[in-house]
Amino acid sequence: MQSIAYKIERKDVWQQAQQVGTYFGSALDVKDGFIHLSTLDQLNETLRLYFTGIDNLLIIMVNLSVYGDKLKWETSRGGAQFPHLYAPLEMKNVIECFDADYDGATPITPKNMLEYLKNGQANIGAYKSEI
């Protein structure tokens, strides 16, 4: 499976998590008992389905390789396998954060993030500490 996944979160919520050094998830994550993540291929559809009309969103690039059995790939939307994290997300496992781009009212995968990935800049172990 892939070693990078993405969390979508509001900037204000993420900033609070950065202050404590750990992200425990959204209200839905807490309710479901795991942190919902998406692969790059799943990202735009997740943004469209769950975040249309919400601004000030971040796309958080997460290093999955450190989570071992706390990360499960489970069948979800359309029969696709989604990464679900059954542990808090530690800031040291965040590779980078990007502001979501918008297509009208719908957030979309940021172009600068795609460039970042295309240029091989994803340096696991380094993370953006400030937004």
C-alpha cells in the first residue's frame, strides 16, 4: 500500500492540534474511532463530497510508514480501500501542509501540492510546523 495519505482539516482546528503536538481527529473521526485519510486519487472526491462550501481548508500530507498495525486499509466509498488511522496523528509524522484550492465553492487538490509531489519534494520526516 501507499506510504503517504492525506487528511483534510480546517486551518483553525489544525493550528490547535499543532499547539499540543497531536491531532486526535475531527468530530466524525472521534465518533468512528479512527482518523479518516484519503489517497491522492481519492482526495478530490473526498473534498467534493464532504467539504463543499467550507473554506480555509488544509490538505495535510501524512507519513503512513510509521504506524504499522495502527493503520488499516478498509473498504469504503465505491468499494475503494481507504487508509484509516487508529491512533492520534503526531506532528512529527506530517510531511507538509497545503492550502486547498477552490473551483467555485468546491475545494480541490492544490496545484502547488501536485507540483511538490511531481518534483519529488516529499521528504518524509520533515514537516511544516507553521501554517
